[in-house]
Amino acid sequence: MSFSRPGAIDLSALKKPASAAGAPAGGPAPAGASWVLDVGEQNFQQVLQASVDHVVVLSLWSSRSPQSSTFNQVLADAVNAYAGRMLLAQIDVDTNAQIAQMLGAQGVPFVLGVVKGQPVPLFQGTADEAQVRQYFDELLRVAEANGVTGTAAPVSSAAGAEEEPADDPRFAAADDAYAEGDYAKAVAEYEKLLAANPADSEAAERLAGAKLLQRTDGAELTAARDAAAQNPDDVDAQLLVADLDLSGGHVDDAFGRLIDVVRRTAGDERERVRARLVEYFTIVGNDDPRVGQARRALATALF
């Protein structure tokens, strides 16, 4: 991925409007047209390339955060009103951790524009429709000043679209804490749910993800790699690098590192590493072929 933060145009000093912003310059959107796209690691680079021709707005959100999910609709309504002068790319940070890390997202919602492949910081958190349109109007002025004046083709029609599944109220307290970056509280809430129902696979998956973010919160990858390289027998150092690799999307590297540690350890230390790997399998998903390969490699390392 070639996205780079240097050179970003900072709009963070933009003041709130005293009254509702004027109508978008793009005019009313055709009935049923939409310029909203779900984006992941597979098509992220393609979206960045499109920003050479027209403005792209990135919305980083979490499926575990009702607030950010609801705010996506506010953004979608605003973007569609510009009738193609910009495209909204929605990125779920729960399934695209590498993108979130690369963009420096510290929480959700997190919104930024992209002009000619360069990030234009907009805001973190929610905003009302008038504020959103003010930011978007300014973003379009920045784009025009840089020669980006094209329009995007609609990506879908609202007609016949499937409704999003309702949020599970069981996870409300844990998901809110997760979205706010309070991973310790999120872990505690998910643990309560799992204790009440040990067979709840969704709670187990969410718990594993929250634990991963709690362990890596504030950690610096380069320093962690240096420490692990200098102390190859330090299990904690190896576990931290593996955590950071997994959170950054380097699944095979994380699996490989810990399987190698399993081969070199015994007793309680080996069990700690094995348990961490099993937790990784839960996060990645048992239907992922990489998990099947890693399970076989783990079995060989153990026996």
C-alpha cells in the first residue's frame, strides 16, 4: 500500500458553522443512486488511485460501535447529495486492522479525505450534518486547487438493498468500551458474557480481539522487534511482536514466530505460547486456510 501521511493537508482548524451549510455544489442526487463503497485491504489501493480523478472520503468505523455505524449513514447521506463529486469508502477497522494502523486511527468514527493519494485530515468522532457538509465543501475546494475535479460513477442503487442486522444488545456495554478505546473494560465485559455462556463463540471472538488490542495499546513495533531480536529466549518479547504482527495483518508472521517459540520452549512457557496461538486462531477464524496450516504446524511442534 502506497498511502503516506506526509504532505497531508490539515483542516482540523475549521470552525463549526453558525448555521446550516448551503446546498452541495453537485446538485441533487438521482433517485436511488449511491456513491458509498465498503472497502477492505483487497480494494483499498484501487480507491486511493481513484482519488487522482475525484475526491475520496474514508470513514473508519467499527461494527462493534453502534455510534460509528449510525454515523456512517449521516456521512452516506451527505456524500450522496454531492451526486458523484466524492466517493465514500467505509472501512471496518475490526476486519481491516492493517489499514487502521497505517492511517493512525486512534478511535472511531475517524474521517479523512484523499486527494491525489494524499490524506486530508477531517475529524474524529461524530458531527452534525451541517458540520459534515462544511468539511466536505472545504475538501472540494482543496481538491479543485489541486486539479481534482472529476466525478465518480454510482456504485450501487439503494433499491433492494438489504438492511443491516440489528446490533446484539448483549454486547452493548463491551462494544461501547471497545469503540472508546477502553480495552480493559471491554475485556472485562466480554469475559462476563463468556463466563455466563462458555459456548458463545461470538463473545469468545470479540474477547480475543479486545485482549489483542489491550496488549498492543501503546506498543512500538520497531522497539518490540529489537527487543525480541536481542532476547530470543524472552517469551514475553516474542509474544508482543507476534501480537503486533497479527494486529497489523501479518498473520503468517505471527503464526510462524509463535510456532517457532513452541519448538524452543517447554512446560508453562510452552503452554502460554500455545494458548496465545489458539487465541489467534479465534481472531483470524477457523475457516481461514492459514489457521488450518498453523494448527498442523503447531501439532508437529508439540509432538
